[in-house]
Amino acid sequence: NAVGPERPTFFELVDEIRTAVGSRARMIRVPGSMIPMLARGLDAVVRDVVLTGDEFRAMADGLADVDGPATAPTRVTTWIRDHTDTLGVGYANELDRHFRRSPSFFADLPALYEGRHAKKV
């Protein structure tokens, strides 16, 4: 539950984001055993490490969940709906952020946001 008051499944979380940003992308369910392989394919496309096998196994084993009470009052679905104008605007490539690019690269993200929301005449 990532320490919040909701416990959406991964599918529910992705669907909530998809709806919030107005995506018409189809969602399909795949066996969990395929996720690390599919993530490696996505790694090649975005030139990043999207999800490691260890990260997937930790989530699949429930290690990202807690049994205790929520420590944050914000519902993730409320946060997503409140931030629809900024979700998906930019992609922070972890390898670039930590190993390949200087922090000045990220100074362009606000300009990318403005370009996405510019009024078309």
C-alpha cells in the first residue's frame, strides 16, 4: 500500500493513471513470470532499467506492502486525479539521472510540459 490508505492492485493503479491522462491504450494481463522479460524489452526501448527482476520479485512477494496502518492521509487515486496535467509529461531516465547526463538536462522538462499543453491555433 506504499504507506497510504488505499491498496489498489497494479492493474487498478495503471488503469487509474491511464484514465486520468486520457490514454486509450489497451491494457492486457500477462502472467507474472513474463513481467521481468517484458521489462527488459522496455529497457532497450527507453535505454533505462525500468524494473529489475529483484524489484519485481519483491513486489510480487508483497514486500512493498505493510500490515500496519497507513501513515499518509492521501489516497493515491486522489493524488493521481489532482495531478493529471503533469502525469506523463516527462520521463526521468534513471541511468541518465545518475550516470549519463548532467542535472542541467532536467532543466528542459518545464519547457516540454509547456509544449504539451500549448494551445493549438
